[in-house]
Amino acid sequence: MSASPETAPAVTVVPARPWSGRDDGPGAENLRWHHAVELDPELTEPGDLAFVGFASDEGVRRNKGRPGAAQGPAALRRALASMALPKPLRALDAGDVTVAGDALEGGQQRLGAAVAELVDRGHPVVVLGGGHEVAFGTYSGLEQTRAVRAGGRLGVLNLDAHFDLRDDVRPSSGTPFLQMAQSEARQGRDLNYWVLGISQAGNTQALFRTAESLGVRYLQDSECGLLDVARVDAFVEEFLESCDLVHLTIDLDVLPAAVAPGVSAPAAYGVPMEVVERVCARVARSGKLVVVDVAELNPEFDVDQRTARAGARLVHRTATTWA
């Protein structure tokens, strides 16, 4: 007998389903992502990539955005499944942490436990969101890992039009990096937080002041165009020099609306896909990347799967450079 809505669990872990996609025949020269993904942890080893989904809308709803991001993990998997692999690799799909109703905080805790377990097992981790509240869940896992507890310097690089430093009564998709800063402060540390792609029009002066007070380093979207590659490269290099371990978090609303229409807040300006992908690849090559999460894909508002394909392309480029 199935549980009634009143008794159904608020946070569940849904096992992964087999991936499927285009098949051009046997052999390494025909490999696509769906060939590489295993569902049984016993069939993978340390060093193999791991996926975990975070199916949550609650943070976006609390932030007065457009709900629908809970369908993001499934859409990203579908878009990624048939992408061709440039080299043989293997990945584990650990399933989805699913948030029902108002259970955001519990979902973030459960995601954190999953991330910590996978990282400590030696897996490079890709978290498929979900609203940008996913970032605090990912961070909650990282701060539990052996590497961070042993004193590794954590750096957070956010590719985003927004600071997401909102000081609200309840956590939401607009608060994850302030939550991180508060957590770091409780442990006697400053959050090492950098953002690339900030929209002046999308952030109040109060948010800019909060960023300044926390020592946040950032580039605005108008400083991240194709003619600004040298500036972007220098920013990323300085970030990488500041830390030992990297949490890369990608809010797809950093991209122009023509590339990523299926997000809660489409960007009128945005950072070109070429620049965002270049940054992802550089971070992946650094040897410091531990986990990447992708946030804010809302399939309900997508057009021709543009946003899903863009997000999957960024995962693909990051993962194949990293793994």
C-alpha cells in the first residue's frame, strides 16, 4: 500500500534508473555517456566519476522564483546520455535526493551526507540540481570530508548572475552562500567565495555591500565577454592559487537567455557559453576540483531543450577534462 500524502516521507533517496541513448555499435570509438554509467557501487572504483541528483523546487519557491527545477536532474541526465565520450571512462549514478513539500533543510542534510560519502570514497562528484539551494547541500557534505577536516583550504567558485547572499528568515535558493559564510565563521574561518558573471541589474546594493563585507571577489557579466578572456583567465588563476580544494557551482542563469531560457530568472545579458565552458575546463584541469554542482535548470520553461543541452555540455566538458 502506498503512503498517503500526509504520511509520505518528506525527503527520499530515489535509486537511479539505467541510462539509455543512441547506440552506434560496440567498441571504444562508439562510446557515449549511457554506456559508461553504472548503478552498482561495487562496479566502480575510486577515481571514477559519481553523479547524484538533488530534485528540489522548495528553495526557488521560497525565493519567489518559478518552480520546476525539481525536474532538472532527469532532464540533465537525458541530455547527457547520448553525448559521445572522447575517451573511455566509468561513472556511478547514486540516484536522487528528492525533496517533497517544505523539507528543504532535511534534503540539504541528506545531500550533504551523500556527497561526503562519495568524496571520501575517492569519487569526483557531479551534483545535478535542483534550485541553487543545492550549493549549500553540496557544501554541507564537503565540510564533513576528510580532506577539509584535515585542513585543506576550500574555495567556492560560483558561475552565476547573482551573489545568492540574501539574508532571509528561511533558507532558499537565494541564501546558500551566506549560509556557507555563517557556517565557516562558526568554525573560525572566512568563506573563500568568488563569483563570475554578476549582473548589476540583478543584485541590490544591499547584496553588493554584503559581498564586500564578506570579502567576496567577483567579476560582473559585462567584464566576462569574449574580448575579456585574459581578465577572466587571470581571475580564475588567482582563485585557484587561493585554495587547495574547489567546489565549482554553476547556476545556468549565468548564460544568456537565448542559450538558457529554461531557468527561474533568464539573463538579459549573461556570460557567453564559450567563456563559461573555458572556465569549467580550466578548473577541471587544476587538480583541485572536488565537486561540481549544476543548478536552476527548469525544463518547464525550456525551449528545444536548449538549457538542458547547455547544462549537459558543461557537465560533459568538465567531467571529461577532470576524470
